[in-house]
Amino acid sequence: MVKESSPDDMTVVQKAGLLVFVFLCGLPALEMNGFGIGFPISLQTGITCATLGGLVGGAMICSRPLYAGIIGGLLAGPAGLLAVYFYTQNRVEVWNLELVLVQGVASLPGFLIGKYLKGLAAPHQESQSKRDRNAAFADDESESA
């Protein structure tokens, strides 16, 4: 039996994009404050990692339209890194739930802008797909005649 997918299901690429985002945007902040395995990471290196992680992760999470994922990711990545970095400074202990909440709230503006851009592109994509279907239908009719 085939399971029908709902719009809420994440694809494998989107799940991988989420991992890329978390790995490159959250972990460098923890490393900078001594919660990692000891990599010496500067703030500039961390922001570079977060920018790259936001770019790639955002593009993988929201690939239609690609620019929405890229712009949203470029905003969410560094914002999440900086929030976790400043939140974990001078801390001795941090819970995972704290990190998820801090990075999630800090990344929310980038997510919302990406969602907004995706919404702006939706009517254009729908009209384009209707034109493609109408063109294919017209081609089928002309071939059968």
C-alpha cells in the first residue's frame, strides 16, 4: 500500500537541509563558547559557517522558488548563530531545549521572509503550470486531429 504524502511531510532533501542548517549554524556557536569538542573557532569563522549553512540549508529546505530559500536561509543562519553564541556565553550548563528555542526564535525572521517570498511567487508558479498544462492539452488535441 502506498502512503500518500501530505504537504506537511518533509522530503529527504529538506531533512538533509535542516541538518546542514543546524550543523553549520548552531554548532559553531557552541564550539566558540566551549561546549563542543574543542575546535578553535573565531566569530568570523562562525559567521562564515552560518552564512554558508543558511545558504545551502535554506536552498535545500525551500527549493521552490530557490531565491526564497536562499534569502531566508541567509537571514536565519547568522541570526541563529549569533543568538546561540550570545546566549551560551558565560554559561556552565545548557539544555538542548534552550538551544532549540533560542536558535528557533532567532531564525524566525529569516523563515518568515522566506515564507513571504514563497507566497509571492506562488501565484506566478500556478499560472505558469496552468499555461504548461493548457499548452500540453492543445498539443494533444492537435495530434489527435
